[in-house]
Amino acid sequence: WLILNQVIFNADAEVYGAELEIESRPMDGLTLQLGMGVMDATAEDIPTITGDELRDRDMVGAPDFNVSALARYEWPAWGGTLAVQTSGNYQQEIWYDIQNHPISKEDGYTVVNFRTSYTTGDEALELYAYVNNAFEEEYKSYTFDFTGLFGFNQQAFASTVAELRFQLARQRATMRLEVQLAAPNRHRCTALGVVFDP
């Protein structure tokens, strides 16, 4: 009998981990943040594709180590506040398949983002621009492994889309308009936006 790679019953698992978060404001206007996480996540007694053996496997989407960092500096300007910010995150390899098949493995990767903004003194208007994945790191956001049954593997790569949305913020109506600029590839997102909070 044959087991689809993406279908699994509830299995016993052991998950151990720890997280550390540090935030510092060493001077006026400067914010530094650092976060780290370690994890050991194992699903127990996972059957092979053919069902003839049980094995322990790393859980899906569970990196052994990840780290994130952010640096933001803001200062008074033009009757409001100017700010520049950079952030990034790194994670070790993960699996997108409980079988831990090599085709479903995503190697460790780093993503770096940049953002700048201007906020009026009454905080009613914010203009901003950002670049996500500034160095065009290519990485999968998910993959479906059907090689054992249908002979193909479906992969999805991370991307960002432009949006026009309405939301509530600080219990007042906020309108956010964001326009994504044309990018030379599918991995980097550059955008300009405005937030109006009457």
C-alpha cells in the first residue's frame, strides 16, 4: 500500500526549544532589537512512503535555529518625525514534507529589509517606502512532493503583493494605500505607501 507524502495521521511528537529577545535604546531615537530561537522538534514513528517501516522525522517548518534583528533610528524633522529602519532574519534549513525527502528541503537563508518613513506631528499622516528582501534571496515558501505517486514536485516561492486595505488602528478609522513598484524579479518587493488617520 502507498502513503501520500502530504497526508499523515496525528503522531506523537517531542518539541523542545528556547527563545531569547533583547531590546535596547542606547540613545534618543535609536532602537535595537535581537531575537534568537533554538528548537528540537521530532515527529515519532512516521511511516515510509511504502508503509513498511516507521521512523522518527524532523517536523515540518521547524528550523533548529533562527535569529532576527532590527535597527531603527528616528529624529524630528519638518514638524514631524523621520525614520530609517533595517531588519533581517536568518533561519536554518527546514523540511516541507514530514517524510524529510531531499526534494522538500529548504536550505538556510537570510532576508534583509529596509524601510524609511515620515510621520506628521499629529500622527495623522505617514508616508513610507520599503524594500523587502533587498538582496534578492531566493527561497521556497512551501512545496508539495508528489514524486512518489504522480512524478512531479510543486514548489511555491515567497513573494509580496501590493494591497489596498482599510483597517482599524488606535480605535480610529485608518486608510492605508500601498503601491508595489515594478521589480526586476519575483523575490524582491519595493513599495511606497501612505497611511491617513483622521
